[in-house]
Amino acid sequence: MRGHEPRSTSSCAACKLLKRRCSPNCIFAPYFRSGEPKKFANVHKVFGASNVSKILVEVPEEQREDTVNSLAYEAEARLRDPVYGCIGAIALLQRKMIQLQHDLALARACLARYVATPSVIVSSDDHHRVITGPFDDFPVDCGVSFDSFNQNISYELNQEANM
């Protein structure tokens, strides 16, 4: 775990920003390394160093790194979008997911409709003719307008096959 790694003698990013001496038992040091000044600056700007230290003290040590990562993500999102923060990003992803689910349902419906079109093999004495479906030369469109077309083609193919 990062909290128990030995650290260099330099101050952590939090103590550098707050312009204070970094003690060996600094609560921020394991999570805000000196090479990550922007991470702490964002968290401090949104939540405040005092609140972050209170949160870290209250959270079990094995969950602190995840807590800091969550705080850093929320702070960055809040700075990008002060009104909605990470909720705006979540809402955007949910809208995209709903659109993709809708697109997937349409694609499955198109595929099901395509698979459901009858395949007919019509044979005569001299040659074989294979008809794989009514939409071979048309772009796939799963709109309602193809329903009657589908039924008419199926009827015509069945009539031709029975001759």
C-alpha cells in the first residue's frame, strides 16, 4: 500500500502548497506526492485542506487511497464544470449508454428481420437459381415500410416456388 512506502525527504505536494514543513506523520504525504502538485491544488481549491484531512482521518487506512482518487476526480470535474461536476459527466455517459442500447436494439431488429426473410431455392431442369432474400440489392432499413414489402415478396416467392 502506498501509505507505508518510504518517502523522500522532500515535502509532499500538500505541504508545499500550504507552505508548511512536512512531518513524518503527515496525513497527506502518502497520497499527494511531491510530483503531483496539481492533484492537491485541485482538491484543496474545491474541498479545502482542512476538510480533506478530516475526511482522511475518518476513513479506514485501506480505503484512503481510493478516497483521495475520488476526491481528485470530483475536484477536477467540479473545476471543469462548476455547476454539475462529475454528475454532468455521469449524465452524459448515461445518455450515451441509452442511445447505444437503442442503436443495438435497432440493429438486432434489423438482423432478426433479415434472418427471418425466406431463402428459396428454385430449380429447373437446366440450372439452379438461389434467392437469398428480398433485400439483397437494397440498403438495410428496418423501418415499418418494409413490413408490407416483406410480406408481398414472401408471397411472390412462395407462389413462384410452387409453380
